[in-house]
Amino acid sequence: MRTLCPNLDNLNGLETVLEVPMPEESFTAANGTAPWRTTKSPHSVEYGGRNAEIQLLLGVVGAPLVPLPVSCGHHTTIIPRVNDHIMEASMAKYIVQQYIAATGGENALNSVHSMFAVGKVKMVASEFITGDGISMNCNGLSFGGGVMKIKSVRTGGGEMGGFVLWHKSPDLWSLELVVSGCKISAGSDGKVAWRQTPWHQAHASRGPPRPLRRSLQGLDPKTTANLFSNSICTGEKTINGEDCFVLKLEAEPSSLKQRSNNNVEIIKHTIWGHFSQKTGLLHHLKDSHLTRIKSHGSSNVFWETTIESLIQDYRTIDGINIAHGGVTTVLLFRFGDHENHSRTKMEEVWTIEELDFNIKGLSKDCFLPPSDLIRGPDHETVDVAISDTKSVRLATKSPGTVYPKIGGSKVVDVNPQTFVEY
């Protein structure tokens, strides 16, 4: 990971300090452009084509949240009296106890008060399958049915980037992620979770603040244990050759209602943790949620978002088992709207380059939200969005008409008036 880059405006000047360390591969882009020279300011984003794809990737994969807030206090609490619960819940609590032991034990987890991680990512939108919705081609976005497959991250395609994640117990966190010159920031000060992108000013999520999903991908065993302490065990499943116990947790209706508004209803949000029977560690994380958007007229549009993460490469740091790599796959499926269905698939490969615990001098001031944060009952954090409920259909014009360049707000703008909130 590179933290400095040459001063291209003054070769004899000091090197530029990058806000987020960038992978070396990102400095050898095929088009010869350097990421630090193409970083987008909030008012300079160009839309259409590749930039629209980067928006989509950052909006969905960049900083999703888990379904529920987690009360993790100062110490983890191994649930006593397992037999006081129904069988499925008792089994889940026992599996969580094994997970705590596998990640280092209760004393080791309780000794961590803060942490930071530096990592690199490679993202790609790998497939677009549409009915009468949008499709993507070499000229940008177009309308009409079709299928397009883009190179997988595993075969050399994708957008390179890096991130820095900070966390302080119990519920303070901050993330900065830069992919191909576009930056997304997100965080929580314990009272509100927020996010900020180049194409939209900072805005707060609806409902209570929730943990960052990226932290649960093997980086924060303490929060993971507390999240699944109230789950149920639904059986066993083999994933990628590993036999796992399946723990399931669903967001309660009251929580979903807090995250909904007059135009957008989050119908359900479920998360599954697949814990290895062999090691006791979290091997696979999956969550899925269904959102209904009230469209103009009698029909509604439904979006189903499913995120699956294979968590790998556990290494021991200061007595705690931390995952140092993994693969995340996202499927977006839209249906309703007079049979205009579409499916989009995205992939991310991520690795941790540096990680440490108990950072000196990390105060609450480091997690303050931006000064221009939008607050209020009609604003929420969204991970995929379309500028307004009118444009949810996207293909309201004549079928088959090609639009070589469409504003990003028509594709994946992060607008607090719209739909998908994690």
C-alpha cells in the first residue's frame, strides 16, 4: 500500500500524502491515469459509463450496515444458562460461545477498546441481466433487454481501491474508502450513522445507528458475537467445502418501520452467520433484504438485495483471530413495475494489509459527523438509490431507445428520499 505519490505539479516539491493508502496496482492503470489526479470532488463527478458503474459499486458494496443495532457495552457477555431458552436459541448461544473461544477468548476480546485496519479492495460489476430495464454496454447505459458480462475480479478485471477503518468501543466507527479516484466516507458517533459520497452531501441513516457490515467480516469478533447472541440455529450447511452451523437473525418489524418512510417500505432484513464446525470461526456471512417502493400509479417496485461474504485467511494478532481476506458477492434483483425485471451482480475481493488494537489518542472527536450532515425524518442512508420515485422505472421512455449518457442521479444517486437502506 502506497501512502505517498509524486507531486506532479512541482517535481521538486514535497510528495503528496494520500488520505487513504492505495494498492500499488492502482498506480499502473491501463489508461495511464493516476488515481490521485482523478479524485472526484463533490461537484465534479462525471456520470455515465464507467463512472456510473463506480457509483453503483461504492453505493452498494462500499459501506452497508447490518440489520440491527448491537448493544456491546464495554465487555462481551457470554450468555449464561443456555438451557433457559428454546432449543434453536440455546444451540445458537452455544455456537457463539465456541466462536468467542475460537477468536481468542472473552478476556482477549474484552481487552480491545479500539482498533484500526488498512486494506485494499478490488470491485467489479460482473453481470447485468435486464428485461426492459437498464443494461450496460461500451457506450454507457442503454435501455432494452440484454445480458452483459464484465470481467470478474478473479480474472483481472475490476476497480482498485483502498480503505481505512477505525473503531472504538462500544459503537463508534469511521470508514474511508477510495476506489478509482472516488471516495466514500461513513461513520457513527454512537447517536447517528451517516455517509458521504462525491455525488451527494452527507446524510444520516434512519433509525438507530448500526454497525458497519465490513467490520463483521472477521475484523470485529466482539460485535459479531454480540450480534448473533440473540439468533437461532436453523441447521447445518456446507459452504465452499466447509461444514458450518447456520445462525439466523431477523430485524424486528419495529426496527424496519423506523427505517421506512412514506414512499419506501423495508419489508424484511435477515442476516445469516455460517460458523465452521471445525474451527468455530465465522466462515461465511449473508444478509438479504426486500424493499418496496411506491411508484406513480398502481404498481410498486420491489428490490431484493443479497450480500454474501466468504471470510478467509484468519491470523492471530495480539491473541485475537482476525480474518485478513475474503470475497463478497452482491446480487440486486428488481421486479414488479409491469414485469420490467433486472438483475445486477457485483463482486469484491478484499485483503487486510495492516491492523492494530488499542490506538493511543483515539478520542470521540475522531468520529464526529460532517458539519453539513442532513438530519430529519425524511432522510436516511441508502446504499443503492435512484434520484426519485419517478425514475425507479428508469425505462419510461420508448423501449429500445439508447441513451449514451445518463446522469448518475438516474442510476445510483444516493438520495435520502429513496429506497435501499441497510
